[in-house]
Amino acid sequence: MMAGNFRKEQWKMLFITMFCYLFFYTGRHNFGWAAQGMATALDIPYAMIGWISFSMLIGYGIGQFINGNLADRFSPRVMIPLGAILSVFANFAVSYAQSSTTVILLWALNGYFQSMAWAPGGKLITNWWSEAERGKAFGFYTMAAGSSSAVTYLLSIYLLQAGMEWRMLFRIPVLLLLVASVVFFFIARDKPSDKGYGRVRKKDDASPAPRGTLKSRYAAVFSNRNFLMACVAIGFQSMARYGLIFWVPIHYLGNSWKEDSANLWVTFLMPVGMALGALAFGVISDTLFKHNKLASIRFGMVASAVLALLIYWVPIENVMLSGVLMLLTGFFVYGPQANFWPLCPELLGSTNTGTGIGVMNMTAYFFAAVGEPILGYIVDWSQKTSSIFPAVAMIALLSAISISLVRTN
């Protein structure tokens, strides 16, 4: 009976963490849908829009570096709702901004607040799930993140078609995040012992792994060459992913969408593909690639590069084919993330999992941040938003090359 109850609690903790993260992107992936209206209202070029996105991603990356380590010391159950509530306030503040300078500052703070969720959530999952099932658990967790993009896209498209101005995109969707974070706080528990169960046995428990100091945890992470190369690989993967998440709405909003909204709904298929890819790639790496996460990641990034080029070549008016390509591109560009996170405990041990996830996510968002203004300049220079697709293809190939240099044993 005790084993059966514990199994239920495992799934409850995973699902409540997924539920909360399902709404986190309403506080940052809303920006791409608001960007066109913001650019017009505040009279700023797309290069500046790229820098605003850069500020959030840098704030997020810095926050990952800090909060990943804090997740190994403090309560994820407290950190995640705190970050959510602060992000809601930051979004509301942005909605009242009257200048690009104000938006940059507030959006950078929002990035930091948003960073208080992913690594702590990963730590909570690691506490509740053994190494044998961790890949599956992280696959579900990553699926929740991909689904969060879909939720944000759905709400944003609906609000725009309802005639709402861009400022409302920072006010309405985040209310769901506020509710979800409160529910999470009352249901979630950091570790099995908080519910009266014993500690989950992990493979690296047999080796001496003291809790360590802040400095020693960072030292263990930054001295691991294979882990650092994996960080570079996820950096390029995240740059490609955010290049699509942020610029695809701008690309489709610039084509008379009010007269023909079919193209706009095509974009919704991309985050749907991301959610499906996150769940599927855990299975793909375990079955098709025989638990070889590196080969699985490489496969996904090469496929997404090819698909991005196909989107560039296919006319936007071909709604059916564009929809299929959007779904597949989302599937392959984001799915590999489910294979990256289990590499943290695999390369670093469970003791440094939170720190490793934080550093890896910091690197991912630093790369993504650098990519945003670059893509903005490319669009301003080429005068074509479609230019982002060959750029994304090149970035995805760099990720595939980087992950090929990692060794796990």
C-alpha cells in the first residue's frame, strides 16, 4: 500500500509542477505577439524590438545562473510561486510603459523573475524520481513548457482577433499564471520526506557526494568539459527555438492577417509541435537511439534545420503545407530539450543537478538573447521577415555540430 501511495505522490508532484509551468510562458512568450503593436505605438525599429527581447533573455540567463544554485539550497515550492507573482507584476508594469527604455528595464527584470521556476522545478522532479525514470519525468516536464507556448499563442491570437490592443497581451494571459502558482504552492512538496516517505535512491548515492558549498558546486560544474560543450549545444538550440518563437508571429502578422486570419492560426501549430516533440523525444532517445541522448539531439537539430529552409521556400499563401512544416519544425527544434536536462545529473551527479540545470539554462538563454538583436538587424537589413528561416537553419546546424563533441563516458 505504501508503495502504491508513493507512486501516486510521484505523479502528483510531477503533474502539479507541469501545471504551474504550463502558464509560465504567458509572462514572456506574449512579447512576440505584442511586438508589432508596440513598435508602431512607441515608434521603434525591429532592431530595438530585438534588444528588448535581448534584455529579457539576459535577465533570464543571469537568473538561471543564480536561481539554479539556490534551488539546491532553498525550497522550489516557495521559489516558483514567488517568481510567478513577481513576473505578473512586471508584465502589468510593461503594459503601462511609454518608452522603449522603460520596457527594456522592466522586461529584463521580468526575465529574472521568470527564471525562478525551471531549475527549481527540475530539482523537485529530481528529488521525487529515480534515475531510471528521470528521462520520462523530464520529458513530461519539458512537454509542459512546450505546451505553455501553445497556450500563450492561443490566448494571444484570440485577444488580437477580439480587437484587443498590444498592452492587453501583458495583462490578461498572466492572470492564469497567478492562479496556477497559488495552486502549486498549496499542493507541491519539495521532497518525499515532506510527505513522510523515504528518500528516492539514486545511482550516484553510493559515491561520496557532500552537499558542498556554493563555490564547490559551481567549481564542479565549470570544470566539466563535456557538460560545458553540452551547454554550447543547447545554447544554439535555444537560439534557433527563440528565433522561431519570437519572430514567427511578427512574420505572419505582417501579411494582412486581419483580412485573412488563416495564416495566423498556422503559427499555433508550431508550439503544438513543440509540446509533442518534448514528450516524444524522451521516447525517441530511449528506443530509436538506444538511450543515446546525444544522437537524439543531433537528429532533431539537423531535421529542424532542413525544415526551416523548407518554410523559407514554401509560399506563405500555401496554408496547408505551411501548417505541416510549422508543426514539424516545432517538434524537432524543441523536442531535443527533453534530452538535454537529464544530461545534467548524468554528467554532474544528482547533488549538483540544480546548479547544472541553472548553468545550462543560463547558457541557453544567453545564446538566445544574443540571437534576438542579430535577427532584428537581419530583418531590418533584408526588409523581409522570412530571412529568419535560413538564419535559424544555420544556427540549428551549429547545435548539431556542438553536441557531436560531447562524450558521456
